[in-house]
Amino acid sequence: MTLETVPAGEEQDIKTILASLKQTAENGEPTGSMGHLVHRKAHGLLEATLTIDGGPEHLRFGLFERPGTYQCLIRFSNGSGKVQKDSAPDVRGVAIKVKLNDRDWSDVLYENETGNTQDILMSNGKVFFVRDVADYVEFTRQNANGTPLKFFFGGYNPFRWRFHEAMCLAGSIFEAVSNLLTIRYGSQTAFQIGPYAGKFLLVPSGQPAPQFKRNTSPNFLRETMANHLMIQPASFDLLIQVQSLPDKMPVEDPTVEWDEKLSPFYKVGTLHLPVQQFDNARCDKLAESLSFTPGHTVHHRPLGGINRVRMAVYSALSALRRRRNGVLK
């Protein structure tokens, strides 16, 4: 069992971050509907199934304990807190909501999801760009001021610049993506897998994808995904990597890549997206109504400071957004 290390003062730092983000959300959209504060632009909400294949015995815990098939909803998005053209440098995200029981979606989504769903949040890029909660306070402050680059290159002393973090972000935002169904996504942060700390990875699988070129449409990622799923289904292999050497594979610093030579990824399941039409008002409304957070979990507890921030912030901001939009009372 790998234990987390919670720094002194982190609880207050999380409160500071949450207060800042709430103010940003409320000031940014004083009237009308409120969108997601991060991963604002949704490309679509899709239906899928996750089939657990019965992977390696040492990973058979929780969701992966035994073979089975689960219904899922998947929200593809850009990472920015504002809606912008898909050609702009940005993180590409995927949020998977796995339904753990036989209840109807309508019974699950607007109640307390604890015990009913497992959310798995991923993005392109192998690592995150903020080391810990203390640094996240500064990133939140600079982002609220409209000067996010100052988080990386603030002040006149280059020895205090965050070059490493800047390179971590660059690996995600400058990836040339033409089809969201043909790239890899990783959890970047760690989760409890039985006695282990582990990370998730999605790798495209199945038949070769239709060929689409990037175009000048501001929404070409949504359009390409819609065209793809009109022609043929898509699939991803779901893999897990477990921590083998805590010093080289830290839980509390998600800017450090876990070396696959020290611990390889193992396949535990297949995510299947059937042919479907999702580019419609009903799916778009649901994409904005749903709440995705690492806190929606039963067996796979989020680990590390960045996940502790996410659990607190995502839940609070989701409740604020859903009340503003009339989804919750």
C-alpha cells in the first residue's frame, strides 16, 4: 500500500482555490446558463460500453475484479475554460462515466452518484502541468488574472521559472489532433487499484479509422467525430499501470512520468463506441448538465494532491453550475 503525503496547509490552499474559482464562475456568467469552468467546450456526449476482459490477476480489484460489461457515457472536450476554435492549442479531454448497476440513467445522474458510478477522467498527454496544491494556488491566481503564462515564467529570475511544468503542458496542447477517436488519453494522476497506486490509459484499437483531414471549421473535432461514428464504430483498450518504485513513480507529483520500463501497462478492458448520432440538442444539453469528478467512485479512490483538489473543486463547482442551470434545486 502506497500512502499519500498530505502537506501542512493543503486544506487551506484548497479552500483558497475553491473560493477563487467560484468567484471566477459567478463573475464570468452573471446571467443565463453557466458552463463548465474547465473543459468548457464539449465536442459531444457519446454512449459506450466498457467490457472488462479479466486482465492480469494482480489487477483484479474493484471494477476490474471480474469480467462484465457496463454502460457508459463519455464527454469529449477541450481543456480551456473558454470556448475557442479547435485549431487553438489546447488540451483534449475525455470523461468516462461508468454505470455500476442496473438502474436507469435517469435515476442515477441527478441523485448522489456515490456507489452508482465510476468516473474516469483523462486527457491527452502523459503528465499534468502542476506539481501540487501549493502551486495550484498560484496557477489559479494567475489564470483568474488572465496571465496564465506568469505561472510558468513569472518574475525576472529564470532560475525560478517553471520550465518543467511548461514542457508538460506543451506536450498536450501542441499535439496535432485531427480525430479525437484516434489518440491516446491518460489519467495523469494516480488511483487506488487494490493495494496499488495505478494510472489509467486509453489506446485506440479495433479497425483502422476513416481518414479525415483537419479543416478550417472552428468545430472540426466535433464534426470529424460525428462523421466517424456515422460510418463505423470506434474502440479503445483500457490499460492500467501500477506503481513499482515510489521514489521514481510518485503519487504526489503528477508532472513525473511513470516509466513503462519500470512498470508496463496491462490491458483490463475495452471501451466500445457504437455507430451513433450525438450532435443534437438533447445530447448537448446532457453534456452540460452532467457532473464528472474523481469523487464519483466506489473502489478506486483518487490519490495525490491534485486529485484532492479536483474532488473538492469539481463537486462544489458542479453543484453551483447545476443549480444555476436549474438541474438541481
